[in-house]
Amino acid sequence: MTQFNASDSILYFPTIEFRSAGWLKAALTVWDHVYRIVPPTYKPDDPYMIKQAEEEGFIRSIILEDADLKEAYEKFMVFYSKLSFVPAGLEPGDTVRIHKEKIDGRLYPILDDIAKSHDRDWYSLPSELVRGYMFYLSQTISERRQLVRGTDNADAWVVSAYFAENGNFKEFVYDTEAEIQYYNLAINDLIPLGIKDVPMSQIIEFVKKRRDEKSIFRNTLSGFVDKLAECESESHAKVLLQDYAKTLSTTKNDLRQSMDFCDKEQLSSIFAFRR
């Protein structure tokens, strides 16, 4: 699940450790590098397969800059002060931890009052608050570094669209009178369903060998998405779809067939993204 552009790298959020090794392997079939936000004083508790990919340079850490924290803080406070209702994906749930080095110091007094507990390095906060803040932090980082964002967290995926548009959504599923429409696109039959069981060493070899196929697929898809996003004519949008359909199908099939770590006939999942 991702928000797409032509970048060769993707930013993982909202956690430091990957919740799913399968998600990481799938991400590496499309992108060359996976970034994550890691505080300088924290050492991720990674299993061996994650360390393999990191040692090869395919997993990279982002060290936060003051500008990242400042911008994320300002966006979050503006949004949170105007929040009239809690959107889907932000409902109260479990308490989760967030490292203090991911937070602008101006938030400390506020968080001290609502934290369930905190120590020198971590706040334990309501999950809905952490989801909201981590969305703004990941959005800031991805925009400042021209990265795609992706997650394996269903709640983060649901609520990210709401935040991306500053809560500018009505309660209708479809609003035919809206000035702007938000869309999701899906590419069928791309990433093998059994990829979670493929050894990381084979994924690493694939990434090294198939950069060209991945790049062509990303660039083709990004070109189509950019043109569709700028098109204001419903009839011309259908023309664009027809023009790109064959090229998209070819580049997708070339990438899928290059995945020699699995049976070519193995069932594959949908590659979903939005813009």
C-alpha cells in the first residue's frame, strides 16, 4: 500500500521495525531502497533477514533534521487544533510508544499531560495520537526527500488520505459535486503471494539484477499517473487509459516475468496505490 511517484526509493512508516518481512520483500521488487526513520540513539531490533538487506544497502536509515521536526510539528498542531471528529483509522485503541527524538521539543509539555507513561527516551501515548503525528512526520520527510511512502499498517493506510488532504473530506463515500476527486489505482497480478517465504538472499539477488525492469515499470506508471492527475476531462481520461493500457501491461509483465525467485505461474497480489 503506497502513495506513488517515480522515486526509486520508498519510506516505510509508521514504526521503526518492519511489521512484515513479506511487505519489505514486496517493496524491494518495485523500489531499490527502503528508508525508515531511526533515532540516532536507537538500535532497531531486527531479525537476520532484515539485517541482510540492510548490509547490502537496500534498507537505509533517515536521521531526522531540525527542519523535519519543525515542519511536522507545525502541520500536526494546525490539524489537531481544528479536528472536529476522529476519522476512521484514528479511533482510540492500544497504547503505543514513540521515541522522543522523533518529536519536536515544543510538543513535550502537551505530551507530558496525556502520556500514559514516559521515560528518558520514550513516550507511551494513545495509538490514535501517534498515528496522526507519524503521518505528518512521514509526509514531511517524504516531501523533503522526494520519497514514496508505504506502509503495512492498515490503520495508517486508511487515515493517511484524510491527513494528506487536511481533512478535506465529507462523510459521503461518493460526492459527484466535489471539485476534486481522490482516486486509487491497482495493478493486478504483480507481486507473488508466496514472496514472504522467499529467502532474503534471493530477493537481494533480484534487486541487483533487475534494476532496469523495475525502473521502466515505475517510470511508465508514474507517467500515466501524472497525466491522469492533471486531466480535467472525463472523456480524455478514458483516452489516456487506452493509450497507456498496452504499455503498462507490457512493463508489468516484464517485471513479473523477471522475478525468477518464484514460479512464473504462482498467484500474485494486487499492487495498490493512490494519488
